Amino acid sequence: MNRFGRTRQIFFFEEFIPTDHHTPYLEYHPYAGTEIVSVRPRIPHWWDEAQRNDGLKHLLDLLLRLNRVSKPILWFYSPQMFTFARHVDASAVVYDCMDELANFRFAPPGLKELEAELMARADLVLTGGSSLYQARKNQHDNIHLFPSGVELGHFRTVRGDIVPEAGMVALPGKKLGFYGVIDERIDLPLLAKLARSRPDWSIVMVGPLAKIGQHDLPQAPNLHFVGPRAYADLPSCLAAWDVALMPFAINEATRFISPTKTPEYLAAGLPIVSTPIVDVIATYGDVEAVHIADTAEAFVAACEAALATDMAPLLPEVDRKLASMSWDETHRRMNDLLDEAIERRENVPVAPVVHRPGRKGPYDFLIVGAGFAGSVLAERLAAGSNKRVLLCDRRPHIGGNAYDHRDAAGVLVHKYGPHIFHTNSDDIVTYLSRFTAWRPYEHRVLAQVGDKRVPMPINRTTLNALYGLDLRTDADTEAFLRSRAEPIETIRTSRDVVINQVGSELYRTFFEGYSRKQWGIDPSELDKAVTARVPTRFNDDDRYFLDTFQAMPLHGYTAMFENMVDHDNIELALGVDYKDLAADQMAPQIIYTGPIDEYFGHRFGKLPYRSLRFQHETLNQRRFQPVAVVNYPDPSVPYTRITEYKHLTGQVHEQTSITYEFPQADGDPYYPIPRPENAALYKQYEALAKEQGNVTFVGRLGTYRYYNMDQVVGQALATYRRMSIATEAREQAAVTA
């Protein structure tokens, strides 16, 4: 909090203190060198809960009014403080959830309900450990894991010449110590057994008592409860110890704890002995200096092993582990998230509006289709070549299949299924960045296989989960897959690609049913390029794409398209088929991005396409699934995948919207079906297209290619460059003539 106090004004509202005074009041305690003021409310001790909340609400309003604070950041460590602050108009609400407080002894009634209300209001939720994060991650859209941080410099002084606390040095034998609050989370019977088992050791417990009394503490000559120490004095305590202890009870109060002392003990260079706390195992179980014991006997044995541990060779590993856990790094990440939360609340995207110049023909170009290909070419011709363009689309919107909009609930959704932007082209990123800022996003997909959800594409994690294996290296994984592969001499089809790599069983599990649903035919009839797009990996990288640039337009695709076509030289004709345009809306040059066979009246027959039916739903819950897309390869499931859009957009909303995709033969054309006979049919249309002197065909449908979005942008930019060169050549020839 000190770090935040260097750049932000902070009023830290502490829990109320009962007083004999007849009216409530506040005590202020500024902290030198910061903008932090600790605010301590005093409340008449005879007031009931309703009177206290009303009094605290009045004091908070008074504090904000006297200090002229408008739209403060509200940062809660406990939902109880929310009872009197819920009415405040905040620039952001942060819930810093460090423990499952409802599981603690004497937890107030209604705490869970109050916490649910706070979670619904919060713009940002922080959790203090991996188990707590896992338990809460589906309860909020903007929730982040922050394992305990450490003031590295403060605790590393123990490794130097710091003077140990004299009273502890004077204790006999080896010193094994703990510091922290001593409450129901401490395994007192374990301490008693440890002290009895090794009377030659001194067991030192530093910290205040909470919710237990002196009479609850075990008694032994070598067991010392020495009371609390100031934070500044903790290194001198550690310097007197040989082993650091974490003798936590395994109960409801410790189920979600992530002890801050773990990285502090390690930074001091001490070996640790801990009971099996979930987060300690998850975060530090691989650190040789951390010993885990689940019984009293094992705890004593672990302490003996820790005393025999030479820490010097282990410190490089410890320091690598702690490198990302400094409070400086934690503050930087939290501060960035807080800024994003404030900006998101202050700058709610509104439906963009294109500036319509209202200038009618004549036009230099008629562009049919306002998706990526058409919009990029419209912008380039208008802004790059000063050409007058009419951009036409039979749909009532721009953006083509990438069109997104806010649904009835206010959730930003993709009308035509998920569109994930990724590319390896710096030029394409540079071009599109003229029209949008970006939200970093790496796409992850799970496949529902029986009762398991496993990463797709297949990787080491997939195989371990599916077969109950313990593959640990790339080499192990490669060897396993080679043992399953069924080599095919000449690879011609999508089926051949997969079976050659991973064999028939994995082919049937992940590809056969999904491909039949998606394409309407067996993978043995599809071009090999289809499944070659989905690689198999030997590592545990679960990203769907590996491109160097992966992100989503910050305010959505439609906003990006609106900016792209917002030019005085561009006129829009939306909801209109180009064939129905008036004569004065035509142009000498046409760029056509629709189906090429449709342009020629299906002269040689229809080119086969697959279409999709989308079932959009809004659910009254924060989260539906753990990732944006879950695939369903089982042929008995009628849909191929479910998309949850808030993963893509980062939107914070109390509801969530999802889409089921049902592939079908009829409807709008989405995917050219890659088969040799279809490619041959397209070649006939391509030859016919080349005979057209004034029509250029681009895009997925115009060139019958299974393109990604970045490839369509690249094709459109390349088409513009060729057209510019041709125009310059014609103009130069005219001048020469």
C-alpha cells in the first residue's frame, strides 16, 4: 500500500473501535512520505449493527466531503466494510480477497451474501493464492492471482551480518521459529508433540493471539510464545533461527490460505517445514528448501532433515523462484490492472457512428462487401489514392462476418461466431493499428472428451489428462505419439495427416466426428490442409495459435471498421444488394468480395460452401466455461463448439453471453470446402474472372480460399499495391503519349 501511496491519495478506512463517546467520530493518522491517511472510526459501544452501519456511512461521506474527494477508488479487504460504502460513486471498486473469511471462527452471519454483492459490484478482484483463485475464478470476469509478495531486500539482510535478537539467541539448542497471528489456523497439538519429541530444540512462536487465549496454548519448557514483533524486527528474529516453521492446522480456515511468510522465510535463506497447505505445495512444492509433512511424526522428521540442509547451494534456485514475487513487481502489475479498471469504467465504448459525407456519385470504385477485404480496399483507395468509393453490402452493417455488437444484455458478442485476430506480419498490425488499439489476448481452446476438458491442439497436458500419464519432457511426449502414429507413405487427405502424426485412436477422439460435423463429409474426403492447420505439440503450450502478434481490437471489430471507413471519399450502401443499386451508384471499376460463382450466375455450377447456424444465449451468471471456446468432437453432440465472448473482450458484466455453432449445408457461405474437385471448379471461374477488365475479385469468397483474417487483410493490401502500380503505369503512358 505504501507504493500506491506514492502516486495516489489513499484513505485507509480501518475497522471501527467502540468508544464511550455519545456520537461517532474519526481519527486521522497520516503516514510521512506518502499520501496515505489511516482513518479510524470511533462508534458508541452501545450501538447495534444498523446504527453502526448508518454511523459509518455518515462518517465516510463526511471524510469524502471534507477532503473534496470525488469518485474515489474503493479498495476492500473485507466485505464487511462494503455495508456502509456501497452507495459511493467510485472510479473503481477493488476486492482484495486474501482469505475465505466466512470459514474463520466467529465469522459474522451473512458474510457470504455480502461478499457476493461486493463481487457483483467490483471492477477488479485480486486473490491471494492459487487455491483461492481456482475457487473464485468463475465468479468474476476480471479476477487475478497474486501469490504472496515479499520485500526481498528487507528479508535478505538475514543472509548478511544482521544482529540476531538476543533473547532468542540465548535459548538453548536449535531454534525453530514461526511468526504470524496465532489463532485457530495453528495446529497447537502438533506444536505440543513437536516440543515433547525434541526437548533439546527451542520452539519459538512470535505473534499476537487472536480468538484463542493463553489457556488454550500448549505448555512445555522448550515451547516459547514470545508475543508480537514489529515488521522491522522480523529479520533479527529470523537470524536467530535454524529452521522456519509453518505449523498450520488443516481445516476450513486454512483451506485457501497462501502464507506471506513462505517467500519471506526463503528470502531470509532459511529452510522451511510446513504442513500440507494446498498453496504451499502448489507454489513451493518443487523447492528443495521447503519440506512438507502431513503427520506429527513426519513433521519432526522433516525438521531434522531441514536442520541438516545446506542452504548455500539451494539459494540460486530460491532466488529464481522469488524473482517475480517482489512487492515492486506485484505493485506494478496491480497498478496496471487498476488503471485499466478505471479506464474501462470511465470510457464505456458506445456504438460508433460513421461520418456519412452524403455525397452521391459519380464513384471511381464500387466495392461489393464491407468485410475485411472490402473495407481495407475502400480505405486505401479513398485515403491512399483519393478515389471516390461506394462500399455496398447486402447486410445492414459493416464488418462482414467479423461484425460485433452489444446484445440486449449489453454484452459485446460476435454475431457470426468468434473471430480471434493473430498474425506474424508487422505490416498488417501496423496498418490495422491506425484504426484500433489492442487488447492482448492468447486464445486457448478446450475439447470436451467424455467428462474431461483437455487442451486443443493436442499437447503434453492433453495426453497426460486423457491417458493418466506422467509425461514430463518433450522427448517423452514425442516418443509416446510416435508409438501411436501410423505412418502413411503419401499424405493426401486430412485423415492421412492426423493418423500419420498421432494414430487412429486420437484421430477418432478429436478429429473424425468434429470434421464430419464441420464439413459435412468424412476427413478422408477433405484436402490435407484442413487438419494441417491444427498442429500436434510435444510441450505443454496450450495456446491455440503461436503467432507473434495475438490480440483483440480493444473496443471491438465494428469500432475498428467504423474508423477504417470514416472518410469523406467513402459512401456506404448497407442492406442493399449491389444488383439493386441505381445507375448513378455504379462505377467504372468493381471490387467484388462475394462468392465468385454467384457473380457469374453459377455458370459452371455452384461452388460448395459450408454454412453455420448460431444459437445465441445470455445467461444470468458471471462465467459459463473456463475458456472462450470449448470444442465438442463427439458426433452425438449436434454443435461443434460453444463460445463465451467475455473471455475475448475482457468485458466486466454480471451476465455472460454464449453462442452454440451448428454447421449446415444451407445458408450464408462461410467456408469454402477444400476438395480437389472444388478447386478444379473454381479454376473455371478464376479463368472467367481474368477476362473481366473492370472487376477484381478478393477475399475468402471472391477467391475461394480458406483464409484467416490477417491473410485477407494482406491480400487486400497487396491488391491495392498492384492496382496503384497499374494506375501509375497507365497515367505515365498517357503522359508519354
